[in-house]
Amino acid sequence: MKVNVFSEIGELQGVIVHHPGSEIENMTPQNAERALYSDILNLTVATKEYCEFKGILKKYTTVFEVKDLLIEAIQSENVKKELANKVCANEKANHVLEDLLSLNNEDFATAMIEGVEMKKDNLTNFLSQERYSLRSLHNFFYMRDSSISMYNNVLISKMANIVRAREAIIMETIFDHSSTVSAKTINPLNYRDYDSEITIEGGDVLIARDDVILIGLGSRSSSKAVDFLIERFKENKTTMNIVVQELPYKPESFIHLDMVFTFLDMDKCMIYEPLIAHHSKYQTVHIKIENGNVNFIRYRNNLMEALSVLNFNLKPLICGISEDLWIQQREQWHSGANFFALGPGKVMGYARNSYTIEELNKNGFEVLKARDILKGKKEMSDYSKFVVTLDGSELPRGGGGARCMTMPVLRQSINW
């Protein structure tokens, strides 16, 4: 399966996920903040909720587990060594390299994700408060962030926090060496114009159309990353519009653009109204690249205006209730604007955001409970537009929704 993603809403034909495992429990209240969490998750409850989410995906499309793809990618001993060396050097853990390479491929892949416990075989280690020499990837089930399907390529993210850097290294290994999914990878680290201030994560990148990309500018993605992409589009003589939306650094629920804006259909989107639909101190910038040059860079009043200028005829649906800011804030906090499209007008999101789900229903989306679909009581194929509501009490506390947990690799084209 070759990567082909030219929109956020094209019929989904392949997606990568990661079923959270014991790495979720390898977190304590003391290290949760370092792991980028504000709370610790209950794995038993999170697993039940995740199984429901993954079950819906499997009923609709081809689903790949990242661990299976990693095992496949490291069949070559050289690839396995390269990955181990890169990870250990990056995390200053060369002392575990030999033990890592002695593992069979399945155990090696597990160690890459769940971590390697520290051997208490010297005084320094014995006195250390750390439990792991290679820390667990607590955030890896948020598959969206570490790599970005961008048309026929995959952009390898430059993660904003070192605790997530290994996720990007793993995804680059997969796309470079897996025989199941493949794409040319673009890694900022490998280019001469690499700047250490470049950071970019998948939650901030939305592929709107073959000539339009939206990028969030905030705590996880930097202006230097946008500059890097500008140079790539110039090199390829690509006509491209980049719409940049500045995001607040706090609260943490504004971590990525897809927490305040997602596409639902060819003519509908979900927005957090105060930031997206109004003129505010958070700027919207439109960059046009044509024939190898930057044609212009200019401000727009807001993201909706920028999309209108680019001939998107979108009706914005409101996360929460338009006239009640408190409800908007509460539902946005629990990923109320973060929907994942299985196809045009066919989306998934958390049931707990009841006001947002009601807004969708009022606008023609049939509300289908995930459990009813999995029990055979409802069929997604019977409806042209729907929202699948996922149980979510534990997963939302991790700080992400359905789009965050998916990395699409193949979508059908949209005839705009």
C-alpha cells in the first residue's frame, strides 16, 4: 500500500494505529508531566475504549498495527542495528544497545515501545530514581503526531519534546523498510537547510486539498517548520497554499490545530468558535507558492475567511453550544472538535461531548453508537452521513481524540 492522502475526508482505505499497552502503566504521578500528561490513565478502562475505537475502524477499512509494521521493517539485521543505534545514541542509552540487539524481533519491537528497565547493577543505577534506561512511549497511541501523510510522501515529524523523538524514528524506519506500507520520507534532519528550531507534529497539519495545507503554529509546531515546507514546495515547482493558524500555548487542550478545527465533509467542518471564526490576537496567515517562488504572504481575518478565499464553501459546526462559552470550553477540552473522517460526511468522535454530537445531528449526521455497530444492531453502510460516537472516559484524559489516534496512509481522491 503506497501512501496517497490528498484530503482529510477522502474514503479511508488504510490507516495505522497503535493499541496502547503496558507503556501506559509505566507512568506515575511523579513522571506524568514529563511524559506530557496531566493525569495517569487506567489501562484496563483505556483498553476497553480503544478496542471499541479500533473495532469500528476494522469494520470500515484496512487497519495496520504499528508494532506489526515495525517487526516487518526490522527483518533485515542491518535495519534493526541502525534503528537501535539511532535510538540509543539519541537517548544517551548506549549501555543497553547490546541487550537490545540480542532480542528477537518481536521482543525488540516491544522494547522500542514499552521501554527497557534499568539494571540496578552499579551504584549509580541503584541510587537512580529512574526505572527505565529506555523510557516507555506513553504517547505512541496518538499515532497522528510522529509522521504525516502528505500527498504521496510522508513527512517525518520533528517532535517538540525529546520524550517523543523515538516515535518519529520508528515511523521513519517503517516507511523506509516495510513492505506493507511505503512512501518517500521527508525528514527535516536530513536536509542541508535543517534548523534546530524546526518542530512539527501531525496534529498541526491538515491536508485540505491537493493545493491547500493547514498548519497550526503553537507549542508543538514552529514557523521554521513552515519555512522548511515552503522550500520543499518551491523546489518541486508545486502550486501550494499554506494557511497558518496561530494557536494559544495554554491551556494544553490547544496543543494542536486539530483540537480546534477538523474537516467533516466537503461542505462542513467542526470548529472551536472563539478561535477559528472570530478575529483575535491569534493570527491567520495565507502563504501562496507558485512556480518555485513565494507569490505572497498575507494576513486573513480568521481561518474560515482564508478557506473561503480558497473556494471552500464550508458551513462551520460548533464544538459545544454557540451561545455558551463555558460549554464550548468544556467540550473542546475533551477533544470535542477532534473528529476523524472515515469518508465524506462519515466521522468518529467521543460520545461524552453531547452538545457537539447534537450539533452534528441537527446538521444531518445520523448518530450511531459504536457499541451498536459492533453488536450488529446498526450498519454504517446504511447511512450516507453519520457520526460514530465512541465511549470515552479514560482515553480523552490522555489529551486527544479520534483524529489524534489515527495515521491514514491511503484515501480515495475527492472530486472537489
